[in-house]
Amino acid sequence: MSDAPPSTPAVHPVDEVPRFTRLFPLGLQHVLAMYAGAVAVPLIVGGALGYSAADLAFLISADLFVAGIASIIQSVGFWRFGVRLPIMQGVTFAAVGPMISIGTTYDITAVFGATIACGLFMLLVAPFFSVLLRFFPPIVTGTVILVIGVSLMDVAAGWITNNGPSAAPSDLALAAGTLLFIVLVERFAPPAVARVSVLLGLVAGTLVALPMGKADFSGVGEAGWFALITPLHFGIPTFPVAAVLSMLVVGLVIMTETTGDMIAVGEITGRPVTPRGLADGLRADGLSTALGGLFNTFPYTAFAQNVGLVSLTGVSSRFVATAAGGILVVLGLVPKVGAVVGGVPSAVLGGAGIALFGMVAASGIRSLAKVTFTSRNILVVALSLGVALLPTVRPEIYANLPEWFRLIFDSGISAGAISAILLNLLLNGDQVRAARKHETSPAVSGG
């Protein structure tokens, strides 16, 4: 017999801990890749509800703080929470339309209440979501993502016009210049720089706007260097039934989106997601969303752009995402960061928004590329998109209908998601039933 000591099993790349000199820059890269998308939602919702620069700065800080905690929960994990893969969490765009509708109908406390309810719902549904996945094949998820991107273009236009009927020539020039800069960075910059093209576009557009007097950073001097993110900052959450129901639809969309991202990262890193891992990851989503409502922010999901970054860099360590989460927590505790972002001119945001929301729509088209377009599938996409655009192009179309109906269908995203699910069940019900009989795992049933 050999006296050699038994060999220790090799550590899977997902569980490797890079040395700090690599860990920090790799984590920072994840933060830069998601930063523009992460701060966009509080800017959109806060701006639509008419909040001051100070309140916008607080919303951004709260968002970054909870996004960091959510990313750490997802990557490190504890008990039955967290998929334990290199996944970054951020506020979902799917909730923007419903949250604005809730906020304008009630107030922001109803938004936070509905977010808490959504998180608790996700926690309860997580173990059973593999059964529900058959209702979200690529024809549904692709349509919903396409609807999200198209519906949000109204927000980008509102930024460019400062929510007026038309835009000033200078604002149009700022928006167009920002968008052109993003395109040029994507075309000519090295891949590492191109990954943060939207963030660079925001910086460049703001620098151009400074001598024009269109960038207001007066709030930066007043903001402190450190502040705790206090829960219930805007008041005790309220739970209107219609608001909660609207956000439960969003919760199903979030879980579908996160499931796709987790399966993709599992394949990229060589650690496929098991049914248990899927449930643990969705529980982490629900917990983070409930924490979001408590800490004055919104529902959380896996960020697809960071999935692409894992694929591009080949860095599989989940502790890189943990480091990125730590950086986000620190940024959230520095109010000056939120104040700086709050000072970016709205026209610059509009130009970047065209690219950002267009990327979301393009992601939906990419999902739809997996679909065989029979006449029935074409009808699912066509009618869902049409229903979603009605409240976008004519915001008062449902003004004479009951409040609960308006709260759900005034959001093109909610209307499009519900339409896609129901139309797919009606037109492709036989395929849904067949998928139920043959599904063998959540990964398979997720399409």
C-alpha cells in the first residue's frame, strides 16, 4: 500500500476564492456592468412620482444597498436561500409600469407594501415554481421582455422632453449625442470598455451638459459621506388589494426571468442548477424583494448583463459576485453617490434610456428567436404587444373603468404579461398539457 496521503478533491471553479488583487477588480467590473441599469429604476419611479433630488438620492442609495445584500445572499447563500452561483441582483424593469401606476393612484407607501407582499408571495411559491414554469415557455417570456422594453420607451421620451409635450433642441442634441457616444464606444472600444458603454455615455453626456447649465449637482455638497439606510423612511407600507395583485403578476415574471438566468449561469460555469438549487435561488429573490419593500426600494431579480459578463470573462467564482455585492453595499451607504447620479440631466438619461430599454426589447426578440412561429404563436405575440401598447400610446384609455382594472391594465407591462399567458393557454393549451406530461426537471420545463 502507498504511504502517500489521500488526494484532496479539486475545488470547483464556482467555489474558488481569487486573491484580493484579482477579487476586487473583478467585483468592481460586475458593479460597473450593472450600475446604469441598477440606478435607472429608482430614477424612473422617483421622477414619475415627482420626488425631489434629495429623495431620489435616497432611493438610489437604498437600491444599491439592498442590491448588494441581495447579491451576497444569492452568491454565498445560507440555509435554503441562495443558488450559490456568480449572480448579481438588481431592481427589475418589469415592475416599473405597475409601480408608477400604484404610486400615482395611491402613494409610494403602497408601492413598498405591494413589494413586500410580492416578496412574501415569491417565498411561498418558490418550491412549487417548477410546476408553474410550463405557463412561461419562450413564447411568453420573450413577449413579456419585448413588451417591457417597448413600454419603457415612453419613459425615455419623457426624460428627453422633461415630461413636456415636446423637447427643446438642446435636450434633443444631448440625448442624441449621448446615444451616439454609446454606439461609438460599442463599435470602437476594447471589449472590457464596451461592457460599460451606457455608464460611459451617461458620464460623457453629463460633462457636455455642465457648461450648458443643464446639470445640477447642488445636492452633492449637501449630501453626507455616510448614512444608514433606515427602513420605512417614507412611512408605514400600505397594502391596497389591487396594488398587491398587480405586483403578484410582476413576481411571476421576476421568477421566470431569474430562473432563465440561473439556468444559463449553471451551464456557463459547469454547475447545472438542480431543482433544489432553483428553489433556493427563487427564495433568495423573494427574501430580497421583501427586504426591498422594507428598506424603501423595489423588487429584485438576477441581472442578465452580468450573466453575459460571466460568459465573456470565463470567471466562474461566486465570490466575485460576493465582492461586487460588498462594493454595492458600501456605495449605498455613501449618500454622495446617489446625489451625483441624481444630478445627471434628464435628457442625458433619455439618450441612454433609448439604448438601455432597446437592449431589453432586443433580449425579448432573442428569446422569441427560439420559437417556431406558427400562426397561433404569431397571434400570441401580436395581440399581447397590441394590448400592452394601448395604455402606452393612450394613457387615459381606461379612465372610465374601475380602479382595480386601471391599476393592473394601465401598465402595459402587466397587461402584456397577462395577455401573453392567457393567449398562450388558449391557443397552445394542448402543447402546455404535453409539456406537463413530459417535463422531467425545472431546467427542461423552463424552455
